[in-house]
Amino acid sequence: MGPIKIFLAAAFSGILIVNGGMSISSNELIENAIKYDKQIVIYSGEVIGDIMKRGDDAWINVSDGNNAIGIWLPYSETKIIKYTGQYSYIGDTVKIEGIFNKACPEHGGDLDIHCKEIEVLKEGYIIQKKVNYKNILIAGILLIFAVSLNLIIFRKKL
């Protein structure tokens, strides 16, 4: 192993030790953007919205419950994502390891993370909606009542 590889391995390990190998919150990244700029970070949360393909790469948004951060990654890596959070879905919970940018020059100065590794921690699921039959019954009764009143009013006008 050459000296450059040893240095890079040591630097990477040092970053993980400083970070504790644990996820950093979006609040921590946003409030201390200068501190984490160009550093390797670990960020976890729910994939929300759509997977936005851009050539061979893609954008995903990952929310830790406080904020969502844009993640730039190879499109091929998005194949492991089964669900994205939307109206009827809870998205997959993922762990992202990548380079944090407080103002990414490649993406118009936006705050983002360039993903080096993605892992699905927990698969999302479809939200089961329960039909409230009581409300349907009440709506039906009110509809019949409204139609009846309209018929009475219409006949009186004739």
C-alpha cells in the first residue's frame, strides 16, 4: 500500500472517529455548515418525494424529520430504494455516507451531500387507509335530504 493510500485511509478513519460513525442531524449540518463543508458525513432519514434522474446520476431528498437534504448519487444506486415518502407511502429509511457541501459549486451553490455509499436501514411501506363507513352513511343521508329539499322547492315554483 502506497503512502497516499495509507494517508487517505487514515484521514477517512479519523473523520469517522470524529463523527463517531453516527449520523449527523440536518440541524447540525445546517447550523455548522462551515465546519462540515467538504467533509465526509453520515446522514440518515426517510427518502421523500421522487427520484429525479439526471443523466447517469440522480437527486433524492432525505428527511430526518426536521429538514430534507438533497443527495446526489449515481442513478444505479437508487435501484435499492423501493418506496419514497409520498401521500400514501412511508419512504425507505437510508443511511448516506458522502461529502457534504455547504454551497456546492457543481449544483448552483445549493447545500447537498454527494453520496459515496447508500444503505437501506428500513424498508418503507404503503399506508393503509381505513374507510370510515359512518361518514359515508352520513353523506348519503345528507344527499337524500338535499335532493328532497330541492324537489320540494322546485315543485312549489311550478
